[in-house]
Amino acid sequence: MPLPTDVADAADATADRLGRPAAGWRLRLYTIIFEADTRAGHAFDMALIVMIVLSVAVVVADSMAGVHARHGELLGALEWAFTIAFTLEYVARLACVRRPWRYARSAFGVIDLLAILPSYLAVLVPGANALIDVRVLRLLRIFRLLKLGHYVHEFRALGTALAASRRKILVFLSFVMLVVLVMGTLMYVIEGPDNGYTSIPVGVYWAITTMTTVGFGDITPKTDLGRVIASLMMLLGWGTLAVPTGIVSAEFTAARVGEQPTTRTCHECLSEGHLASARFCRDCGAPLPRYQRNRSEV
């Protein structure tokens, strides 16, 4: 079964953009870090997932006054241990690609930098606490959760589905904004300032909370006509919430049709994205190494 052209081109484009090394220790390191289908790559990803979750748990625990008072020194030491580990990982990623600056400017490169920057910022910038509240640094550390997209295939699948459905979702959001603007304006005219609808933006705010079925209750219609419109908005909200779910679900289904490409790399021509069942490189015809994955059927 041949690899779909668009998938193969996307895989090769990623490797070409970052610059996959040709041989040596950099290629071996690249295979471990960027190719998650091998046993070593799978173990690397699983270890980093555990570290990310534990590091965020440390930050959350350290924000609790009682826990910080009893275990502040231990939590601080753990935080620095995680920071050093993530720093080594970031340096390794830059070292094993031929175009490190491109990786540093990519979305994942920025996320990796945000994962380690706050700890160094608090030490390297004198008086940082006077300029930046320590809670902001803790907030930035929570961005380590975004690193999970590196290692969990489902995160990448979600991103792909959202990107593929972005135009449909944009059209849907445009329709929703049109409805809430019209309904908010209508409620401003019908209810008026005496009933709390002091402006069109306030009416739009009410329309959004009603259409999303949140209903804070801080603004409610008092007239019979206003209640009729509110009832229609609530019923419309039930149907509206299901639309983006259906759009993204359809993209997920489409993405799972057929055999999925892997991160296998031909060691002769360095092309990437071969199927698990492939025995020869689709580009140069060279024999591919046996596909390895951390599953019992291999």
C-alpha cells in the first residue's frame, strides 16, 4: 500500500526543515528524540511524559502555603532537578538537528524554552520578584504541559484535526457571532436599560451566556417577549454546541482511514514517514530496518 503523497511530503518537509543529520551520534540521537516508534524513542517519550506531569505537580503543590511551609526545600530541589533535565533535553534537541535555529523558533521550540526559562529568570535577573510576581513564573511553568504534544500521538492527531477543520469552525463561529449580535441588539431594544440591558455589548454578553447554556442569572429578561427570545436562544444553544464536535470528529475519522505512516527513517536517503509494513524505501529502494515498536505483537 503506497504512502499518501501529502503525508509523505509533510514528513519529509519536517525533516528537511530541521535538517536530519546524515550519520554518526547526531543521527542516533535524532532517531531517539524525534522518532517515537523505536523502543528507545518510546522509552524516551514515556520518561519525559512522567517528568512533565511530576514537574507540574511540584509547581502546584508548592503554591499551597501549608505544603510549601513543610516541604519547601524538597520541592525547590525537585524543581531544579526537573529544570536541569528539561534543559539537557532542549540542548540535545538543538544539537541533533542541522538547523537548530529553526527548531528554536518553532512552536515546540518556544514551548521547550518556556518550560525552563522561569527558573533561570528568577536567579539571573536581580530583583525579578519586584518586576514579575512569583505566581507568574509558576504560571509559565505550567506551560510544560504543552510539551506533552511532543510525545503523545493523540495530541498531534488532535492538532491535525483542528487544523484541517479550521475553516469550517471559522464559518461556524462567524454564524454564532452574527446570531448573538442580532439577538443581543434585539434584547437591548425590547428590554431596555430599566431591565439591566444598558447597552448593545451587555445584550451581546447576555446572548453569549444564554446560547452557551451557562446562564449566570445576573441579567434576565423581564418582559414576555424577552422570555420568548431567551427560550429560543437556549434551544438554539443545545444544537449549536454539537456542531464543532461533529466537525472535529469527522476529521478524526478521516485521519484514521487506512494504515497510518510512522516516523521510520531510511538510513540511506534519510526519507521519513514509511509505513509499518514497508520493507523497502519508497524513494531510493534501499531495504528498511525492521520496524520496532514497544508492543507485544512485534
